[in-house]
Amino acid sequence: MRIMGVGGGAREHALAWKMSLSDHKPEIFWIAENRNPGIHKICKDNQGELRTGRTTDPKTIVRSSRGWGVDIVVVGPEEPGFNGIPDALEKEGIHCVGASQELSIIERSKADLRRLQWENNLPGKLLFRTFKNAREASDYIRKNIGTQPWLQNIVIKPARQSGGKGVKLIEDRLAHLHENKGRFKEAYFDSLQASMAAYSDIEDKILVEEKAWGPEYSLQCFTDGKTVLGTPLVQDNKSAHEFDSGPETGGMGSISGPDLALPFITRDEYDKSLKIVEGIVEAIQKKTGKSYHGMVGGQMMLTENEGPTIIEMYSRLGDPEALNMLAMLKTDIVDVFQAIIERRLSKLKLEFTNEDAVVVKVVAPNGYPEKKEKAKGHPVQVFETNIKRNGCYLFWGNADLQDNGEAVTGGSRLLALMATDHTLPPASALIEKTMSSIQLTDGWGLYHRSDIGSEQLLAKRWDSAERVRRLYQYREEHGTLGRRMEWIPKVGTIDPSQLLLKEMQGPEKAG
Amino acid sequence: MPGLVGFYTFGEGRENWDASHFIRYGLGALQGRGQESISLATVGPGNTLHTLAGKGGVEDFFEKNKTSIPKGFIGIGQTSSYIDDYLVHVKTPYELVLALDGKTDLHENRREASKLFARQLSQLLHSENEPLKATSMLVNKIGGGYSFVALTHKRALISGRNPLGVKPLETGSVGFDIAAVASETCALDVMGIDHTGPVETGEVIMFTPEDIRGNAPAADAGNFCSYEYVYLARLDSTVNTLPVAKARNSIGRELAKAHPAKANVVIGVPETALPIANGYSQESGLPQEPGFVRTGENIRAALEPTQKERLVGVQLKLNPIKSAIENKDVVLVDDSVVRGNTLRNTVLNLKRNGAHQVHVRIGSPALVSPCPYGVEIPDADELISSSLDEKELANHVAADSVSFMTVEELQRAIGLPRQNLCMRCFENGGAKR
């Protein structure tokens, strides 16, 4: 059997690693934009090959898979899906595990995801509003902040995935800081408008959502369109630096286990989260008429208004969350892929270890994420025997293997170290002990987050989960879960969700 | 004693943050540490340090200088109880401004000692290519007891506590955009920033456009100032992970256990001693009543510059509520006694207004030595407890009894190990017993 993977990050290295452990003994081929040293080695050891090429170009991918005569293609990152790689492959009769272009809208367009939730009245929603331009956003907020207080504390996002544009979380609770917070919001609207101007295919460019607080976690799932199978919860850490400070990154490390839910998330919350993801898969299939076969994930948060809530959706596995999940997976990964392709996931027994907690820590070169150019091109030295001796695993990320056999940094997250133990803190300590095994030979610095998986950070997560839980359970008991009521002097009681639904229906009726 | 604030921003759009605005409110929350002299510095897109300094208080300073407040998206600020105590600005070889709470041992004079520290830091940043390591070595080398925040023209913010850790410093962050340090957590709260934990003893944390990085903290837990818990820190702050309100309540309870009094009512001297009186009341079962209403600003009597102002301050501050004390025996709870003026005025005031017996209970041991790390505790010859014992002091202030806590009682109440608490002001030389 021949399998081809697409993508060159740590997530894809972990996928390749898991494939190499399969009883099917597949020959492993790969296409990535960078020569990932880990994937390169696995391909070579398994009668395959890693080739570099544009992973978003359907022609490149189809040509290679035909040339290699592969049986299954597995797509790792989101961009190939956005660009219709699975569609192109299936048109050619090549089996592909990965969300097709239309289905991947749940990740590509944050605004469409919210509309889907509200149109279908699915649980786990947040209030939102989209705007055509910065002016419209600023005017709307200024005009309505008095009668719709949720507009004070907001998350600003590009309405669709847009090169490098991040998310801004703005809490505007303190009257004395209101002016500066308002100015910051409006300046970011301007900046989003400028960067989104290039996309003429969509009308709405700016997305504003109600800001929620609480512990975040990812629920990654396999689906064949009929069945959605959940995997253990994983918590990623998005801030660059210790104790959740500093700029937003792709993810600096993640924790999972030893059970299906995380130590601070209940089994009931897990079940509810899975229902929410199932609901999204069902709704997007209904809307597009396409069948979803591949990976899907909810980036969730426990919130005071809704309990488990979707922050964003993945149309793929998370990076680094995939590493945790794959480390816990006991079922043969190739069996999983075959069951997805043959639409018989309901018959598959998906098994995970319940003995090991998994910690993953990402190592990034100084300069990431704000000055990637500076972070690029530094030669890497890795002491593999040390890593193995300490019982850790290394997954290469944004690194490029040169012809001389040396790996250099690509400017983004370089690699991830993973360790397992019965609980999280000792696994975290094991990685800390191993960190000195990774160096840049030109003296440029590397950093990682030592706090991930530590007692201290876990206690903080636990505490925040308990606080939110008390609030949403209160709402559950009082029948107000998911409702947002405001009482405004001289106006009376208003329900911003009703306003939102009315606004969503408005243009449709007119049209 | 200064209060420090450092404000740092990341990411796209950072130029839209107005650091001075956050610093203003952060310093406002720290005014209890002093408000004689205010100064701040910011740096923006141009990599130029802008500074401003002047007389306090914080609100007056910012209102008066509305048009000249330095603009920038990164900044530091200091509010100090000392006259003309401003940020130290070093221009060469490496330009930086420094705010420092406490005292380094580089010079007898606190101000000179801070200047020398700033110069050494500037020299190191200029000559060393690993600034974090260099600063960490400096902090381990230079003794004294201090916390500091420095800002460089290259937009690096460097904060740290020396291994003794006698002076507090706390960190916080919010969203992906803002990180901060401040002497007390109340300043972070007011700036809308979530507290993430203390800067550890011997730890240096450096914020640069690329990074936030810390060195390994000292192995020793440090020697925290116990007077922070008694009097200095604001009630809504957490100092070294211990909530101040909790510490003050337990000081009151310990005081009631060790120094009971026969009385009808417990009255606390506003503001600091109120939660101590509350703890005393809870433990003793005696009711606590509000005893005074303050007129005018919350002036910390012991920190006032001249004797005259101090007397006026006291009278304005404490107008007794007569019905609460008339014909009653009163336990009067205060946090500490410096020169005894406040206490004398207060006791006399109570008796003139109808209180029968007044038993004074102090929520700390007698102050007998000045603070080597810059807290304004006067020299020993100005401290009444270095010459009068409890009985003599009672006679002096016209109280029916006066009791201080012992060092052991205070340590037990705070709940930290003895070796981790600095109690030099209660010990060296010793109280007259």
C-alpha cells in the first residue's frame, strides 16, 4: 500500500510517524513546501520519498500522487483544503482524507461558521456581527454600545482567513480606559480593511464577536460524513510566553490525558462538546450537499453563557494538538484512514491509551512570531541520543533540510518535543530536562514555554474552569443557559440574540 | 518609598496604545506608597525616550501636564514619597531610564545608589551581547534590597528583584497585546491587566520586541518585607502570593488572642488598621464600630514632611463618631506607632468625646530601627518606642493600656517562615521593654 501525505509541519511529521508504525507497512510518500528532516527520514526508511512543492497547487499534488501511484492521500494543513486539493484528487479517482474546499469553509470563514450556528440554532454560539468596512464597524459600535453592552468586550477577527492577520481580544470594562480601548478597536478595523481589500469574493471583511473567557481546549475528530468519532481533548497554549503573556502564535505546546477529557474538563462537558462538533458537521453537509470525510475539530472554550462553546473550527487536525492525540491513539492509523474512505467509521473501534498524559512543547527561534525574517536561516543541532535517552520524542516543524544534511530554521515554529508520563507535570519536567539537546549552532536563541504542563499552570486552568462552571451551571439550573438578556433604562429588556437573528434575516427577506 | 509601573505592548497596532494613560491609573493605585514626586518615561515608534517629572499627586500631575505628557506605546512610571525623587535617566553609553524601589548598597545615599546602579546597567547593556544574563549577574552582585523597572531607547523593558526580594514586584498580562509589571497587584487590576504572578526573588524579566524572557530565579525564597503586610501595601493587593487583606485579618485575630482587653467596642484607626480591627473583633467577639470619619484626602500621617502638617493631617483625618464611643470602654486598634503623635491625638480625641477606658492594641511590634531599604521609618531617636516602653507610652498618650505584637506573633499571623520575613525595623537595637 502507498500513502502520500501533504504538509511539512510537526503535525505532518507525527502523522508520518504513526503511519510508519502501522501493521499495513505502507510505503510513505510526501509533498511539503519545506524539506522537513523528520518526514524526509521516515519516507526514506519506508520505501518512499519527500518531495518539495506547492501544497496548495492541485496540479502539483495530483501529478505527484499519480506518478507515485498512491492509494490514499492524507492532507495535513488547512491551506490545501482551502485550495481544493481533496476535490482535485477525488475528481481523478484518488482517495483523499481531508475536508474538501466547500466544507473547509467552517475554518476558512469565521463569519460563515457563526451564521451556520445561528441559522441552525446550534449550541455553543457567540454573538457576532460582520461589517463591510472599518467605518461601518466603528459607527455601529459607537451607536449601539449603550444598548448592546456585549459590544464593549469583543474579539476582532478578519471575516475570513487572511495572511497573517491575527485576532485581537479587547476588554473594555474600565471606564477610565474606555477612550484608548475604543481607539485601539477602530485602528484595528482600519488595518483589517486594508489587508482584506484584496478579497473581492466576499462582502463582509470584518468579524466582531462577543468576548468570552474560560479555559480553552480542542476536540479533534475523525469523520466519514455519517459518524463523528471524538478523540482525547487537548489544550494548546497560544501566547508566546510564560503564563499566557505575549503575542499570539500558532501554538506553543499542548497537554492531554491521561483520560479522554483533560484534568479540568468533565466527561459531561466532553460529551456536549462532541455533540456541538457533530452538529456543525451535519449542518455544513446539509448546506453544501457534500460529504465530509477527514478530520474536523472544535477549538472550544468553556464559557459562562453557553458552557462548551466553539471559538473556531478546524477542518483538519491541530498543530501541535495532533501530536498529543496521535501519541494516545492505539488503533492503527491506516485502519482509521481506510474506514473514513470506505465510510464505515461506525464499525471502527477507535481506542486510546488511558494510562499516559502527554505534554508537547514547541521550540521556536527568537524573533517568532513578530519578526520571522530574523528567525529564519539558523542552522540547527539536535542531540538525538539525549532525547531518546530521556524518553522524549522530537517532531520537526518549520525546518528545512539542506543538501549538506544540515537543518536550518524556517522562521516559524521549529520543532516540538513530546513526553508522556502518568500525569502531566513529570512529563513536562522530562521535556525541560531535554531542552538543552536542541541548539542553533550560530548562537541565535531559541525559546519555549516551560510552564506548559506544570502544576502551577494546571492549577490556574482548574481555577478558571471552576469559576466558569459555577456560572454556566447556575444558568443551566435557572433556565437561562445560552440566553443573553439586557435591561436598558427607558428601553426595557432586550435580547441581543433576537436582534442578531433579525439582522441575519433582514437582507434575505429584502432579496 | 516609590511605587513602580512598567507597561509593554506587542503585535500589530501596538502604536495605538497610549502607555501614559495606563501608567497614570497604575500609579494612581500605588499612591499609598507615596505621592510626593511623579515621573514617567515612554518610547514609541521613533526609538526615542520621552520623560516627564514633577510634583505629585498623581491626578494633579497628569491634569497639570495634560499637553506635555510623553506619548508612546511602551513606558514606565514611578510615584514616590520622597521629595524630588524621579526616574534616573542615563544617556550614555546606553540610554535608559530607571525606576527603583528600595536601596542598592552602592552608596550611603539612596538616590546616589540608584544612579550608580543605573550607570552600571547602562554599561552592561552597552558592552554585553547577552543583556539578560548580564542584568542577572548585576542583580546578584549588587546588594541591598530593591526592585526595579528600566526602559531602554531600544524598546526593551527590564524588570527585576534582587535575591533578597525585600521589595515587591508583580507581573501581569492581558490578551495577546499587553504585559505589565507593578509594585502591587492593585495597579494591574486598575490597568485592566490580569495578574500572572510575582517576579521571583533574584529574577530578571526582560521584555523586548522579540521576546519576554526571564533568568532562573534565586534558589532562596527571599526575605520579604513584613511591613508591606502590616501597613505599606494596598488592601486589595496580593504580595508574594499572599493576599494583604487576609494577612491583616489574621494579624487582628492574632492580636486579639495574645493581647485581649476588657472593653465594649473595637475601633480601628482608618484606613490601614480597619481590617486589623475587624480581625480583632471577630476573634474577641467584641463588636467593631466605625469610629471616625475622614475629611480630605487620605494622608498617611507618618509620611508627612513636617510636624505641623502632620498635626493638621491628623485632626482633619479623624473626626470621631461620638455615639460609637460615648460611655464605652474602647479597644483602639492601629497598625503601628512611629512618633506617637497620631496615637496621642487619637486617644485624647476619644476621651474628650466621651470614651471611658481606651486600650491601645498595635498590629505589629514596636518600631525601633530605621529601614535599611528605604521605607520612611525615621532614625531610632525619632521612634517613640526606642525610648518609651509600653507602660510609659500608655501614660504619654493617656491610654489605659498599650500592647504591641511580638515579632513571633506577627510572623505567625502572616504565616510565612521566619527566615523569609524581613523584620529589621522591629528588631535591631531592640525595643525598650
